[in-house]
Amino acid sequence: MKLLIKPPLMSLITISTQIFSRGFLFPRKRLMLTYLVAMICILGTSGISLYLFLIKNLNQQLDRELLTLVEAAAPSLNIIKSEGLQSLDREVPWRNLFSEQEYSLEWYDSEGKLLAREGTQFPHMSLFKTISPAQLNKGFPVLQRLGHIQTATISVYANNPDEETPILEGYIRASESTQEMEVILDKLRVGLALGGTTALVLVSIGSIYLTQEALSPTQRGVQQISKITSDVSHHLRTPLTRISIATEILLSKKDKIQPEEVKKLNIINTAVEQIRRLVEELLFLVRADLPSKLRESVSLKPLLQPLSQQFESIAQARGINFQTELLSNVLVSGDSVRLTRLLTHLLENAFNYTDPGGSVFFSMKLSHGTVIISVRDTGMGIADGDLPFIFQGFWRGELAQNKQPEGFGLGLTIAYAIVQQHQGEIKVSSQIGVGSCFQVHLPLA
Ligand SMILES: Nc1ncnc2c1ncn2[C@@H]1O[C@H](COP(=O)(O)OP(=O)(O)OP(=O)(O)O)[C@@H](O)[C@H]1O
Ligand SMILES: [Mg+2]
């Protein structure tokens, strides 16, 4: 596969025609959306990370406080066991902690039986209902969240002078309500939601402004290139017509010139015809975005019947089997000249890239509010790897260049632009050596 004419000016024209054939709305919307999605991802990730970091910090702080409390209370278990609850006043001087803040302490014996309890915020569940003795006897504090209460439980051991293993005296559980933390988190959530919404509004305004700023130089550049292309193409028409007329005049006096000269004049004529076609196709592409009579209601059969008849004679001349199946009373909203041109390009390709003996099918069917116009051939087909390129300006397949050396690679670019103008879709399926099928989907009027 090769790209055809690619000197610098041509590359420029290719780019401009491609951008124009898709319109400027598409890149603008895509740029804005990309920017918005990127900003939402950044803001969302930062907000969630901040929120998770704060939750983790608050939880760690709560756990640290509970661990300090429960470890400080460890010596009191023995005293409570021997002297009872009344010793609390004497042994736990920091007990006002329980009334001022939302802490609680519970003392259990080694069987898990509650010996004493201080404070108001504690889980309404006995110790062994929430933790198994095996878990507790591992020697580490056990941290748990039970509803709105966070707890830290430790096992308390007494030294056994005779044996190596210490004797289990019981357990102490410290608890604290998480309500205060939840209030802080609620405020944080509200703050993040408000901040996020404000940031999103600002980012949206920024994205519109930045997209405008980023695209306007390109837009201006493309407009200039299109204008130059349009002017150059326009001004080429007159000299081309003059050359054409001059060669025709010379050719009309065949008897007065040498056969060798006639041959050369014919070559000039063919070349002029080719340039004229290129100029005309470029002009069409750069003007593709200009308004046309797209609102006219077009009945497809009367439009496509003459086209089909035209190709019937080409089919006969080339020995290709041509079958047509056009539906009556199918109306689309569009420009009849452009629609004819679209299908001419597709039919031309089907005939150009199908060998004598092959077949071309031209048909129509209705499906869910759209008409599907198919041009199917049993020709040379398109390789899978080439399919992404076929709608690009000036792209031609290698086989196509051998079969039709005079092509430009613009037929499908024009077809694509016309389908876009009609809010339609163009789909291709193809298999090398088997054939191709181009389907144009157009909304019904
Ligand atoms: N029906 C088809 N069968 C096989 N290949 C096709 C067919 N239609 C298009 N192609 C491939 O797509 C390429 C681009 O097609 P397009 O119509 O744009 O250009 P072209 O036919 O090469 O030249 P032009 O239409 O400007 O005369 C072709 O060169 C060819 O490789
Ligand atoms: Mg073509």
C-alpha cells in the first residue's frame, strides 16, 4: 500500500480536507470532554484520597487513645477483683474522664464475666459474644468497631512465680463512641461536596475557555488553508479549460498534424481531464462544510434509478453481472446532487475493483427508521489492515493503484463527508479476494 501524491502542499490539503470533512465541532467537543474527564478524575481522586486519609487518621487517633486508656487501666483489674467495685473511686482517679468524655471501661474476669463497668458508652454485648478467648489470649490488644462504638480489649496476666507461663487474670475493654468522629466526617463530606461542585463549575468554564483558546489558531490555520486550496483550485479551472480547448482545436485538424503529435495531444488531454477532476474534488471537499439544500425531501428510487441504468451499460461493456434492488417510496432529507455523488463514488469503486465475470449488487432495505443502501461486489476486496485508511484523503491501496492508475484516493473521502452531512453512517465489510460491501445508513425523512 502506498500514499499517492505527497509533496508538502498536498499533505497540507489532505489534513485540511480531513478536518473539514469531519467538521470542527467534533474535535472541540472531544477536547472539552477529555479536559473535563481528566479534571474530574484529578479532583475526584484528590477528594477521595483526602477523605480516606482523614478517616484513617481519625481512626488511628481513636485507637491510640483507647489503647492508652486500656493499658493504663490494666493494674486496676487485680484490685477490683480483690476489693470490689467500691475500690474504683480510690483506684481510678481519672474516672471523671468517663463523665466528661465519651469513654468507658469494663473489667472482666478470666471467664469473661463482667466485674465492673464505668462510663456510659459501651457495647451492649458481652465480651465473648464479640471476641473469642482464643483471639484475646494471643497477647495483643484487640480493636473492634461495634456499631457506633470503637473498642480496645486486652488480656491481663499476673506473674506466676513457680511456672513460666503467666496466669490469666481477666480482660479489660475500653470503649469510645464514634459519634464525634462521624460528625466531623459529615462536615468533611459536606465541605468536599461543596468544594467539588464549585471546582467542577470552575473547571467546566475553564475547559470551554481553554478549548476555544487551544483550537482557534488551528481553526484559523485550517480556514486559511481551505481558502488557499479553494482559490488555487478555482483559478486553475480557467487555464485548464483553455488548454483543453486548444488541444481539442488542434485534434480537430488531425489531417494537418503528424500521428506522433496526435498521440501527444491525447496524453495532454487525459492529463488535463485528470487535473480538472482533482480540482473539482478538492473544491468539493473544502466546501463540504458550507450549507447546502440539505433539507430537501429526496425520494431515493427516482434518484438512483438513472444512476443504476448508467452503470448497467458500464457493466455490459466490462462483462460484470449487475443486479439492482431499489425500494419505492423511500424518502430521506438531504441534497439530491450530493447523494447521487456519494453513490456514484461507491459504484465506481465496485466496478473499478471487480474483474470481468464478477458481480455488483446495488440494493436498499429499511431498518429501524433508517434506509440502508448497499453496494456489494465480488471484487478484489480490502485487506483488514487497510480498512482504517480507506476514508483518508489521497490514500490508495497498492492493488487499486495497479488496477486504476488514474485514481486519486478521494472518492471515499468525499463519500464519507457526504454521509456525515446527512447525519448518516457508512460501514464497510470486506475480505481480500472475496469482495467488499459498503453500506450507507441514512435517517428516513
Ligand atoms: N469496492 C472496493 N474494492 C476494493 N477496494 C476498494 C473498494 N473501494 C475502495 N477500495 C480501496 O479504498 C481505496 C480508496 O478508495 P477511493 O474511492 O477513496 O479512492 P480511489 O478509488 O483509489 O480513487 P478515486 O476514487 O479518487 O478515483 C482504493 O484505492 C482501494 O484500495
Ligand atoms: Mg474511488
